[in-house]
Amino acid sequence: MSDISFVRTEMLPEQEPPASTVGAIGWARENLFSNWFNSLLTVISIYFIYMVLKGALPWMLSPTWNGTSLAHCREILTEAGRVTDHGVSGACWGVINERWQQLLFGFYPNGSEPGTTDLRWRPVLAFLLMGVALAPVLFADKVPSKLLYFSAAYPFIFPWLLWGGTIWGPLSAALGFVIGYFVYRFVSSAFSGLIGIILGVVCAVVWWLVLSSLFVGAMNSILPIGIEAVESRKFGGFMLSITIGVVAIACSLPLGIVLALGRQSDLMIVKFLCVGFIEFIRGVPLITLLFVASTLLNIFMPPGTNFDIILRVLIMVTLFAAAYMAEVIRGGLAALPKGQYEGADSLGLNYWQAQRLIIMPQALKISIPGIVSTFIGVFKDTVLVSIIGLLDPLGLSNAIRADANWNGIVWEIYGFIGLLFFIFCFSMSRYSMYLERKLQTGHR
Amino acid sequence: MKKSVLLGAFTVAGLAAGMAAAGTKDDVQARGKLNCGVTTGLVGFAAPDANGEWEGFDVAVCRGVAAAVLGDPKAVEFVPTTGKTRFTALASGEIDMLARNTTWTFSRDVDLKFEFTGVNYYDGQGFMVPKELGVSSAKELDGATVCIQTGTTTELNLADFFRTNNISYEPVPIETNAEAQQQYLAGACDVYTTDASGLAATRASFEDPSAHVLLPEIISKEPLGPLVRHGDNEWGDIVRWTLNALITAEELGVTSANIGEVASSTNNPEIKRLLGSEGTLGEMLGLDAEWAKRAIMAGGNYGEIFAKNIGEDTPIGLARGLNAQWTNGGLLYSPPFR
């Protein structure tokens, strides 16, 4: 009698979920065919994708990788029986096979001219090292923090690898920062912080503008260490885009933060300068600034002056990006509750401490999507330099078509360029999403 | 990182400012390189090959000048310029000469303060139509849609032509030649108009070139030639006479292949003066006696350059036409070397 129980004492074995709710079928039922309207949309979408692929795939899967000219590609396609009533159909990938290195490196010395060596390892190394230098910044929790020293040195290694020349150039540029820092330390402890900053900056600038060329010359004659110099004109292709993009991105963020803070400053002159700068730059199209860089500056400067065109472009793109960056960061600052500022004040933090410890970490976190969008935008804007005659990927696409062999090829080159740009921009976008998840603290 | 580059730039700027006082020829010789402005890419006239080596009809002029002045046809720094940046690049001294299929016009010569040093290609604006349109003259194009590059003289020429003939057209503005090819092939316009050399190159790239015809009308004069800045006549003379040397060489039958033989065996006094075995022409230019010989050996005489880059055996397949020697009914007529 006591063994009569109304409660089951042993567990039933787990049963398989119904076949219609797991696996591919379950996923499809849940995501694609959950009701009649979604089912309809799914069918329409699949049909649409099918039509696109049906048109694009046979075109892309074309046996022309070894074509030597557009005419040759057409011969290959005709032999392969790819003839339709609109003529042969199929991509001519020979152009990518022949020119992909040019699209990546532009005119960087590739050892084809007698007496030169293949120097393309240098940009490759520079961009690989950039990954190393960025790691402690981007993935702070996954790499040793000692790497930050390398990150600090990297801004001097990067131009040296790309442009080459004597090693004393970047060393002396770095020395300027060291000199400025020690002057600041010495003077600010002896007099006051402000005088220290001013004197430090003045000393560094004097060093850079006057003394450093003498220093470089002297050291170079004593101990000529260096690698072969490469002129800016040799830059091209994706190397040029990435160089401009990276420099503009790296310089525009700090500049943008300073401008955003300046815009909110209580000091009237600082505020008006920042507002004026931001509004002016944002009110002018980038292409106008590039034209100023490429043509107007030439007219203003003394005849015969040769102010490196890529440097001019770098400065203009950086200023342009900085103005947009400043507004994005100002948005982040404006989104912070006033209590955060007051809290920082109540702790007795001074302005810079408050910014560094309380305000900026939060404001920057809020601004991440905007900042990354600006980065992506700047990177893509670099193709505008083709209009002032620099041979970036788009400029090169025109130059490649000017080869009688490849005249008339459009989609293949643009597709290749588009693919590479997509890879860069998509990775930036994914990183920003990763960063947002990582910094998610659960409140808004 | 910007600082160090900036620094380098200032150093270069300082050096360059120091040298600017001398003439262009001295600058070029001190630099050891000729800065020559070319297009960013035009079929047959200037384009980089897979190794980044520039080739083409305009490029050959640069190489000829470099060979004459520096003794090395490879000692050229090619500066790609666009239609918008070419003149400032020349005026500001960024380049020493411009060989960029640039039309010699009054205002460019006089108002922009440039010096055209001759004509290396006589071009003119033409029309291309699909054969199936059944048009045999541009005057039958009433109401046609015309693909035309914006911001060029071709646009103005077109407007003039249609107005003088009292017919109407609808322009389809396009930016680049590549875009024009696509639009034209896609049927977005009935007619494509640009320089006849460009039309020929475009047509050659079509799958079925015979389905398109070039109309007989040439509606403008486009003498294309190299140019230099006003005010440095010695340099202008060097560029002008290098081009003339290439033209004269063809007239006299001196080619890059036979030049060594001709130089030693000829009795023709003009060839002797040209090649420097007689007279002091090189000295008058401030160069050595063999300047023209080197220029001819760089890429051949005018005819060889033409045949190699844009002639009938190339995919572009241009006939000599106006660009034949005057002895063959063309317009090429170099002043005598004397």
C-alpha cells in the first residue's frame, strides 16, 4: 500500500525534440517560414538571389585567368563555347592576374628595372608591424602591455619603412619629443606647468625645424645607416589608400578629441577657433580641400618649392577627418549626464583628470559606432585622390585600361578593388561591434 | 610620424628653393631626372605597363628629351596629371614639361603663359555611331543622343557644330572614357564623340569593331603637343628641337636601327648636322653634339614611335593621315637643321 504513489519516482529519459524544431528544418521553420507572409518573402528572396547568382556566377567562373589581353580572353571564351547572342560572356580575369601586384603596391620598386631590388617587403612589413603595434590598443586584454612601447615607437618606424632613407631622420624626429618632454619636466618643476608646456613645445619645434636637419646631416656623415629611399611618387594602389587612411585615422582621433573639448571650452578664443575650424572644414567638400592641396598650395609657395604631394594630401585628409571626428565625440560628450561632470568636480579632480578618468572613457565608448563610421568613411574617401592625379586603386584602374591590351575592361577591375575595400571596411565594422560588446556595462 | 616627413619635406623645399634660380635645363641636369607630366592613362599615348614602366606616344617625347638632355631615356620621373591639375603642375614647376595630349590653343599659349613647342599629333573631334543606325554623315544626326565628356573643349565644339548646322541633339554627360564606352555599348546614347584617336582606340576594344563606324566629319582642330613654361626659352628650344629632330629623322630616313651605320657612312650634310658629326647645333642648345642622336635612339624616329604605339599594326590602328610627313601629304614639317 505504501508503494502506491501518485508521483513518479524515477526520471523519464530525455526525449529527442520533435524533428521539425531542430536542425536545419527547425531553423528554417523558425527563421524562414514562421508564417505565410514570411514564407512568401523567403521564396521571393530565394528566387531573387538565384537570378543574381545565375547571372553573375557563370560570368565570374570564367577560364580566363591566363588571358594576356581582352582579345585573347575573348578567344579563350569562344573556344570554351561561351558564346551568347550578345557576344561572348565571361569575365576577363587575366587583367587581375597581370596587374594585382600593381593594384596593391602601385609603382613601389619591384626590382623589374635593372639596378633596383624588390622593396615591396617594406610596405608589407610596415603593415604587418602595424598589426603588432595596434594589438595593445585594440585588444588590450589579450596581449602583454609591454607591447605599448612598440606602439609608441611605431609612428617613427612606419614612415621610415615606407619612405626609407637614413635612420637618423625618424630618430631625430623622436628626439624632438624627448627634448620637449624633458624641457617640460625641468621647467614645470622649476617654474610653472604652463610655462613648462609652452617652453617644451617651443624647444621641440625649434629642434624639428632648425637643428634636426643639421643633426641628421652630421650623424649621417658619421654613421650612414639607412635603407634605400623611395619617393612619394612611387606610392600607389592600395598601399597609398591604406597609408593615407591609416595616417588620417590615427591623427584625426586625438585631434578630434582636442577639437571637441575645445568646442566645449569656456575659454572664448579657444572655443571660437575650434568652432571656426570645425564648421569651415565641414562646410567644404573634401575634393575642394584636395584641389587646394594639389594646385593652390603650389601657387602660394615660392616657385620651385617641392612640398611632397602625398604629405599635402595627408594633412588635408587628416584635417577633414578631424573635424568630423570632433563632432562625433561632441555627440558622445553631450550624451553624458551632467551628473558625471558634477561627480568628477565633487571628487576634486581637475579638468584634465576629470576628462581622463571620468568623461572621456564614457564619451568615447558611446561614440564608438560614430567613430568607426567616420574611420570607414575616411578610408573610402581616400579614392578621391585619383582626381588630383595620384594613382590610388581607382586611378590605377584608369591607367590599366589605358593599356591597349586591357582597354574596355571595367567590371573585373572595379570588382577586385571593391572586394579589397570591402574586406578592410567590413573588418573595421566587425571590430567596432566586438568593442561595443566588450565595453558593454549594462546601462545606457 | 607626420613630423619626420614634414621635416624631410622642408629640407627638400629648402634645397629646391636654392636651385630654382637656375634655368630649367640646369635644374634637370642637377637633379639627374626629367619631371615630365603625362596623363593618368590614355590608350596609346601614356600608360604604365605591369611593371610600372610608362609607355606611349606622349611618353616617347619625354624619353627623347631626357635622352637629349641627360643621356638616359630612363631618367624620367613621370608625373600623372589630370585635366584639372596639368596646368598648375607645369606653372608651379612641379614638372619641367607637359606631354599630355594637350590641345594647342590661343588662350593656353598666351593667357596661361605656356609655350607650346610643336605638335606631335594632329587630332580632331569625330563621331562614332553603330552601323545599324544607318548614318553616313554627322549632319544626319538630328535629334540624336550624344555621349560627351563634360568640361572639355569637345563639349563646346559639339554645341558649335550642331548650332551651325541647325540640328538638335541631346547630350548625355559622362565623366571618363571608360564610362562612355559602357554607356555607348549599352545603348544609352546613339553617338559617342571625342578625339578621333580616342574613338579609334575605343572602337578597337569592342568585341565587334566592324559594327561601329567613324563618321567622316572631323569638327575641330586639335593639335596636340608638348608644352613648357613661358620665360625659359633655352629650355623651350631644347624640347622643341628634340621633337623636330625626331620628325626630321623620319624625313631623312634615320631610324634607331640604322642610325649607327648612317652616322658613319652618310654624305648628306643635314643628317651630319642632325647627328652632330658636322656643325655645332648641340653646342648652340647648350648640349653636346650627339644630343639628337641619343633622342632618336631612345625610341626611334617619329615614324617608329607612331608605329609602335598607335600605328596600324597596334590594336589602336591609327593611319598616319594628317600626321604623315609633308612629303607624303601630311602636316609634319620640321624646320631645317641648319
